[in-house]
Amino acid sequence: MSIEIERAQAITWIRIQMAQQGLTLSHLQAAGCFAEPPPAPPPGAVRYRNAQGQGWDGRGAMPEWLLRAINAGQTVEHFRV
């Protein structure tokens, strides 16, 4: 099933639910359903940096520049700030 069909089915289901409950878009907006998400937390302090100034805070996936350096024989500790 394509994403377009799934999306259309979801929209239909939502419209049916809203009609059954007597809800309007105004009700949903007043309930905060469309509020802006909170801002993303600031990135962590850089713990590893290369000579070109690229950094990594040590969280999440290891960046490509660091993976390449490790595959070339360097250690992660070599880049510790």
C-alpha cells in the first residue's frame, strides 16, 4: 500500500472521529494539538575535534571524518579535546 493511500485513510479516520465527537479544528487548536514543539536542546560540548575543526560531542553516531580516521589506524583518543 502506498504512503498516499495510507495518508488518505488516516485523514478519513480522523475526520470520522472528529465528526463523531463533535470536534472542530478550533477545539483541537485550543487543546494544544498544533502547538510548536519545544526547541531542540543545545548540542553537547565537543569532546573530539580534528585538524579541520570538525567536532563531535561523543553522542549518537560517530561522524564520517572520525570513522575514516579510525579505519586508517588512528585512535579516538587522538582526537579528544
